[in-house]
Amino acid sequence: MASDGRWNYTWDAENRLVKVESRSDTPQASWRRVEWQYDALGRRIRQTTWMWNTNSGTWQVSEDLKFISDPLLFGRHIVELNGTNNMLVRSYVWGLDLSGTMDGAGGVGGLLWVTLHAASGAAAGMHFGAYDGNGNVTALVNATDSTETARYEYGPFGEPIRVTGSAANPNPFRFSTKRTCNTTDLVLYEYRAYSSTLGRWPNRDAVNEPGSQLLARRMQPFNLQEENNLYCFALNDPVNKYDLDGRVVPAAPVVIVIAGSVAIEYGVRIYCVCAYKPGQEAYIRTPTAILSHFSGVITATITTYCDGPGTVRLHLWKDQNGDCHDELVVICIAKKGDA
């Protein structure tokens, strides 16, 4: 998307959002501009906000932030510094997310507390986060006196309905525990920016949407021309689903019970690989690099649906036409609930 009713969007060659600027046909007093910088790994490392000075007719910097991310958790901010003097602005402590691991759900629901170093009054200091069942921050509680310092409410697509309290605006992590840009209201996932106002992503899925395809027992071959809405968010059901990092909506992997029936027939399509001869069928270990991001989801699924241990495999097969298929499966010795 290059423009909407308020903003013009600028993207770099890697399909990353680098600038959002007010349209020239909006009132000059409301003109704003936000620019982002990225490191070699694609992590946001700086956000600069500009305001238009109607008296001088020039842009002036209103906020300049440097981001420091956890080296093991991609794009997970742990410290923010003032871009001018490197003074500490905010710091974050992360724990287990919705998957019960540090990264299985992309950090959704995993922010333990935020410390507002540059704030004053009741907003200053450490604040614990409170969540709803989908990993959205709904409140902040002052760590010193246990008073509520922020309250958030959201519409069905994450659009802010209520943002109140002294620490509400200074804390940027809100919907889906992702960073919200106060100027543009964009929710900054690690790999894409989401517009809760539009209820969609402004840019296409970088992997052509295989991340958010649901699959039944058998999957159709991946074909870009047949792909559905490359801009839809959380399968158009963010009340019940969430996105990990701008690439994939987690769903329960396929669970196959040995000597039993299929317990769950939905999973996450990660990528399409075609390396086997027609008619050949095999269960192989899923590559560690691919599974690392989904390990928490898979572990939680095994615990939920398997009575005992389970293993993860990538099911590869070709149909009678020679078309390649793949699906992520969990094989259980027995499923929970069986006598």
C-alpha cells in the first residue's frame, strides 16, 4: 500500500516500512512523519518522529529512539535509548509467552514488566502487565503501590477503544504485546507493520501467505496465483487467533495417533518442499531451523493432545499428478481421553 486517507507509505527494497508521512492534502498543523531504520538482520533499531512547524515551514524532530533487541529473540526490544543523548527511556523484561516458552508464540503475552525511566509522576518507574486470553495487554499496575496506571480496550481487529491512565501512552506494548506507534497507530510486528484501523497488513505476506494457510489432512500444492488475500490479518479472526511476528498464525499441528483415530486435522503450513519421487511418502524430522520458531506451539500441542510423548515430523508426499504436498504433524503414542 502506497497511500491511504491519512498517510503516504514508503518501503525499501526488502519490503520493509521505512517511512510514513502525512498526505499533503491534509491540514498542515497535523502533518507528521515517522522513519524507521533496520540493522543487517532486519531488526528495527531506530524510530524518528517529526512534526511540521507551520511557523518556520520545516520539519522538526519530536522524538528519536534507538532500540536494543534481545540477541536471541528476534526483534524483541529490551531497551530504548534517547537518540540524541543515549539516555535510558524504557526497558522491558520478558518471560514465558502464550506457548509457555520464551518464543513459541512470538512473545505474545510474554511482557512481564516495563520500566518508564523518562516518565514523571505516577507513570514513572516499573509497571507490571495484565493480559486477556489472547495476549493483549489490558492494564498496567504500578510495582510500588499496586495502583492501576493504564487501561486498554480493543476492537475486534485490535483498534484502540480505550487508552487511559498515566502510563497508558508512555507504554508502547499493547495489542498482542507488540509495539504500537503512537503517531500512526500502526502495530509494529517484528516482520511487518499492522494497521488496526484498516484491519489488515499494509504490505503483502513476505512468504506469499503459506504461514497463514490452514490445512486439512491433505493440502493443495502451493500456487501463488491461487493464494487468498495476502494482506489479511490473523485469518480475519483476531478475536480468536493471533499472529506471532507478522509471518504466521499459529494453529494446532496435525496430531496423528498411532493405532487410533486422528485427533486434530489442522496445522501450520511452514513451507513447501518437493524432494521425493512421485508416489513416495515419508515422515521425516522437521529441520531444526524451521521448527525453532514453532517449538513452543508444538510442545504445547503435544502436552494438550498427547497422553505421553509425541514426536514432530514433516509429512512429504506426491499425488497421482506428481504434485508435491507437505504438512506438519505430531505423532502421539496415545491421545488424551482414550481409555
